[in-house]
Amino acid sequence: MRDLGAAPSLLSVNTATVRKQAGLLEIVEACARHGIAAISPWRDQVAAAGLDRAGRAIKDAGLKLSGYCRGGLVPATGEHVAAARDDNRRAVDEAATLGAPCLILVAGGLPQFARPGSMPSKDIVGARKMIEDGIAELLAHARQANLPLALEPLHPMYAADRSAVNTLAQELDIAERLDAGGTALGVAVDVYHTWWDPDLHAGIARAGRDRRLVDYHVCDWLVPTRDMLNDRGMTGDGVIDLRRIRQAVEEAGYTGFIEAEIFSDHWWSQPIDRVLATCVERYRTVV
Amino acid sequence: MRDLGAAPSLLSVNTATVRKQAGLLEIVEACARHGIAAISPWRDQVAAAGLDRAGRAIKDAGLKLSGYCRGGLVPATGEHVAAARDDNRRAVDEAATLGAPCLILVAGGLPQFARPGSMPSKDIVGARKMIEDGIAELLAHARQANLPLALEPLHPMYAADRSAVNTLAQELDIAERLDAGGTALGVAVDVYHTWWDPDLHAGIARAGRDRRLVDYHVCDWLVPTRDMLNDRGMTGDGVIDLRRIRQAVEEAGYTGFIEAEIFSDHWWSQPIDRVLATCVERYRTVV
């Protein structure tokens, strides 16, 4: 395993982790101040700062990117289908402009939640078909832009409203069908979404063999979890066996950043420097 | 598919559905009044009424049982190992005394949550080993008592604190290892826990082939879900494609009861007759 005890040269911070405390330019400055090597910014934060200005600020601060968040939310009906497609193409273009190594995709759940206004449905099998068709179409655009996509399986508790792609095996099956032998469609492995999976270690090994391990996200699972969306734990504060999962990911050939992504009302209420210092400390000690 | 439009002769109500409104004897009486065919009672409710008295009341009311809730919570350390084992044997004996067709098992998660006081651990792989060893031991006792066990996979959001058995495939693998070719270890399929699973239909078909479909539970998944434990939806009020899942279960050979099991602060605040009448109506119209 890689030694994380020294400078946080492999640490990336997903900018949603401190999205309530500051805008993107301030986050960039703060991450640089803490010696953090990279960030993964969100589209709304980039848009608020301006795409060009955001790109310059990241470069000037000497930060790298571990990803760009996010495209996807594919299931849709009626006029929302074309809107989703166009929106996702723009996301690819923005990621390419910023020089991001990948666009993170969150698949979307049932169409009425993925693209509000779409026809309500209970057909999760149909939603999965829409996801696969939509990603197939987006892949053509992403290949032209030379920009890998990284589909992130989300925890099954988000199957209805956020992502009907819920396991690593499911993601890798999709990638195999749409991008056989290729590296245009990778996977982002987030411990929060995948730690429970009895097939996690088999999935990580397969993702490594298939050269699809594009991004690795850490945080923690708290017991109890008081909110399904915004009660993630700071890395090390929960029950996830982080060292064992990172070992598997690195044994499978992953050499990229360790990205801290924590959606948490608690951590959003803390000063930005405290949050980032804690991310750095946990990166050194528990990841 | 079976016709559920007439009398609720295939409807069972899990007594936790109305546990805040009444004790077991009153629940038995109310279910009989609504023409409900069966119940699945909980140990604490039976204990409060007295085992013999509960058994007599169920029989006198003309109700059948679809199961007995519940054993399991296996992972433990130190003196809690023997306590868990003894507790589970008593659960088997009680189920046999009542004439229940099976004892429902919820596997348990990490030992500090399954059996409080046990040594804290983040080792979910180790917890799964404890579960399999514990069920293997309990099976010997259950076979002597001629009482099938029904292991119920729980939703992955309960992996840490309630059950580290989270998919049908995982359950069936365990059953195959511990009860190859047998029918001593079956499975309870609950739509709430399994609806998201991309391998659900394959798992149901396999469970049918292996003659392990012992119990079938319905309720619904609400969006948003405001509480991870007590915000299940009344059957038909959420996003689960109920008809499609029941069709798969029945095509796989299931001929047992449709058991309504709804943990819900909302439905616990309603009069018992309103809840039971709604269970009957939804059984007729949306299951």
C-alpha cells in the first residue's frame, strides 16, 4: 500500500465537502493553503465562479483535478430526454475545458426524480434501460472529447431517486457492454456506497483487471445515520474498514488520488479550515 | 398469478404493523374481524400475552401463522456468544410451540450492534463469518424441532447495525453451503429490502428452484424516506413495482401468504381498524 503518512500529495477534496462554507475560488485557495494536492469541483460551483476563471484559479493554485462532478441523471421522458442529453454533453465539454481526468456520472433513478416533469414510473428495469441507452449516446461525445466517463454506483438507498446503478458488478457489466476492452467508461468507487457489498472485493479486482478504476472516494458510515443524504461521517468516524478497502483498490492497480467527499450537515457547520485540516489528518492516519 | 380480489384468504399481517396500537390479543381479534387469514407475531408481543395464551387466542380466532419474528442477531463476542445462541434456540422452541411454519431470522450486523456489549469491530467480513457459523449451529437445533428457518436479507442501509446479509444471492449462497439440497433454511423475501436489487428476479427464480421461498413481505418505498427505520410506506403508496415482483415470486412456485409488514410512525399513529382495512384494500388492489 502507498504511504500516506507524509504530505497530502495524494489527497483530493471534493468541493461539496465545504460547499456551504465558501465559493469555489475560496475553496481552491484554502485547499492550496493546506497542501492538498487536488480537488473535484461541482458544476454549480464552477458556473458561479465562471468556467475560465475557475480553471485559471485551480491552475494558479497548483492544484490538480481528480474528477468533475457531475453528469448523468439520465432517465427522462418527453422533452426532458433531449434536455438531459444536451446537459450531459455540456458537462463533458466543461470537464474537458478544465482538464479534468474524468466526468463523474450519477446514473439517475426513476425518471420523475432524475428529470422532474418526466412521466412518473415504478419501472426500475425500464429506468436502467434508459440509463444504459443514455450513457451509450454520451460515450460517443465523450470519446470525441477524449474525456473518460466515471460511472459511480450509489448506495441502494438511492435507487429510486438518485441512481438505479447500485453495485460495482452492475456498473462493470454496463461498462463491458458499452465499452468492451476500452477505457472510455470507468468507475468511481466510493466507500460510502459500496462498503456493504458482499461482492465488493471481487468487484474491485474486476475493475482493476478491466482498467476501469478511475476515482476513489472516502468518507464514513455513521451508526445511526440520521439523514439519508447529509449525514455522512468524516473518514474514520464510522464503521467502514477503510484500510482494507484501500488495500484492495491499490492491489487492483489504482494509483490515483484519495478523494474525500463528505455530505454532512455537521461538517458544513464547521469552519472550512477545520474541515480541511481534519481531512488531511484522517488521510494521514486512517485512510 | 393468484387472484387476490376476493376475501383476504392469502393475507397475513405482521403484528409489528400495529404494535403501537394494541397488544397481541387485541391484534388477533382485530385481524379476525377484518377477515385476515394469518398473522406473523413478534416475540415480545407473544411474551407479553404469555406463550400458551397467545397460541390459544390465535387458534380460537381461526388465524393461521405465516411466520414467527424473530431470531438471529448472531454476531457477538465474549459471553454474548452463548447468550445469543441460547436466545435463538428459545425462539425456535417458541415458534414450534405456536405451530409457526418458520422462524424469521435477521442476521445481525457488526457485533457491537447485534449484541450490545460485544467488542466493537469494523470487520463486516468477520461478522458474516460469525453469522454463518451461528446459523449452522442453530440449524441443528431447528432440524430437531422440525422448524424451518427463514433468513431475511435486509436492505444494505442496515448492513452495519441490523443485518450483514443484504441480498438474495448472498442468502441463497449461505443456504446452499449450510443446507445443500435441503429445506431447513429458507428465505423470506421482503420487497422493501430487495426491490432495488438488479439481481432480484434471478434471485427469486433461484430461490424457487431451490425450494427456499418460505415467506413474502410487502409494504412500499417512499420518496423521500424520512427515517431509515420507521418510514416504510403502506403497500401501494411508494415506488415499488409490486405486481411484477409478486408475479416473479408466484412463477417461482410460491404459494404462501402475502404478509403486510409496515414499520411506520405514520401508520402507528392511525386507529388499528383503519390500518387493517387499508392493508386488506391494498392486498386486493395493488399487491
